[in-house]
Amino acid sequence: MYDWAELRHFRYLLAILEHQGVRTAAESLYTAPSNLSRQAKEFQENASILLYRKTESGRLRPTPTGLAFIALAKFLLDTKDEVIDALISIDRGELQSLRLGCCPWVDSQLFQRLISLHREMVSTCSIRPMYGNTAKLIEEVATGQIDAAFVTLPSDHPDVSFEEVHRDRLVACIRNDSHLATKPFLNLSDLQDHPPILHYPESPSEAHRKLLALLSDQGIAISDSSRATTPFEMFHLVREGYGIAFVREGSVLDAELTTRPIDGVFWAVTTSFIYHRQHCPKTIPLVLEMLRHSLSISNPLIPTSSTQTSAIPGKRPPQSEKQLPLQTNLFRSHF
């Protein structure tokens, strides 16, 4: 579609915008200013965009489109380097196997999609799935025991890069025969009157502490609760009538269970892809971008960014009943 656009155009225009002038940009690229000016003009005319304007002092100032170009051109040029690095690594036989982790609270279809994309990229690379809780997976990525993993936030580690991939609403999981199932959504008072079933791994996680803090902020004191370490245990406790669980919207439930949104708040669980900042396999950043691209095509409303955010962000203004989903018990895969 844009066969006239080449990588050199992005490198040339990026230099012009960063140096705020054609002559200094040409010097940095070891080319003639006339050549740089001509190609910059051709690119903007072919794309019908304006990337910069000349000020009275003679310097070039980026337009809003030009500012966007700076970020996007850097991404494109960095990706080019990552592609070449990955090809070199594959050709040298450095990528024989990959150990990918996933915590039980992440959508399993997301994990399988990542594995499929990597297999399409490097069919000769064997993949070893590794499951564990968030704290364990982060430590294993940091120490090089596994190459990358999906975890839920909030989490942090100085040697690990956290890339947000997906965000799901947190909803209440209840029994189908509960009187609460007759409501289109639950009120905060419903949470106070029913003991919660909380996710509690080997040691209290930041997500666990954050959820307790958010409940406390809404005036909900937790004096008694049940706990679970896996989605299977959590759903079992709900089926057995031990209380309400907070689960990812879209979790696949059996016929005895259903979910309801909570009126007046918007809590979400954030899925992050993690890898070592310096020592990850060369294909990891690329397969992450491929995953993000596939997600944006299948669901353009999926929020993604490279900035780590809270696993359970704060509240938002109450929504009307018509804006809330009535039931969400048949969507994607496990919580």
C-alpha cells in the first residue's frame, strides 16, 4: 500500500525533527542537505502529511503529527534492529528451547496464543510451559530459570521488564441459585453481608493487599473469609456456598456459577508479560509485539501499554443499570 516508504525515510525525517534542521541532520547522517530535503519533501507529499514548520529563526518545529512521528519512527527503527538480532540468534542456533511461564489467574487462551505465535516465528524452537504463582515466576525470570512469563499485577522487580498486555474487569462470582443472582449487578452492601473468598498464595501478594485496601476504602471490613490459591479452589468454594469470589470477567464457569459486576466501582485485574531487561531471548520482544497486534485486531478496545499499572485500579463513578452486563459466564478461558 505504501511501497514508496522505506526505512531510510524514517531515519532521515527522524534526524531532521530531532536536530530541528536539515543541515545539521544531514551532517549527522553523512549525506547532502539537498538529498535529505528532497526525500523528506517526497515522503510528506506522498503521505499527505506535514511533520514540521519553519520558525522565524529558521529552526524547524515538529507539528503534532511530527511529534507522533518521532515516537513511531523510533519504534519502527528499533523493531528493525530487533528483527535482525532475532534472525542472527536463530541462524546461530541460540534458540533451541524457550521456557514460558504463566500464573493461574491469567487467561489461558492468551498464553496459548503467545506460544502459537512463537511457533510460527521459530518452528524449530521447543517450548516448555511453566506454571506458578506471580511471585515465583518473577523470581525465576529475574534469575534466568525461565525466559518470560505472564503474571498479574501489581508486582515489581528491578531486573524485570513489565509490559502490560491485557486488562479485565473484576466481577463477583456467585452461585446461580443465590438470591444475589436475581440482580443485574451487586451493591457494595452485598459484599459486606457475604463472606469473601480471597486469593491467597504462599505469601500475601500485592494484589491481595490491594484488594483488601479497596474493600476497606468502600467501608467493607473483612472480619472473616475463606482463601484459595488457584481458580479451581476458588470456584469450588463458591459452589460449596462459602461466599463470594472476585474473578476475571470472562472466566469460564460451570452451570452452578455466574458472575455479576459491582455497582459504583471499576476494579480490574491487569495481565503483564515479563522478561529480563538484559538477558531475554532475542525473539521475546518481537513475539510480544505480535501478540499485541493480534489482540488489537481481534478486539480494538483492549487497553494495552508498556507502562505497569495497578492490578486493581481505583473506582469510577457509578453506572446505570443499562450500562452493566447482566451475565458474563461464557466467555474466554480460565481465570
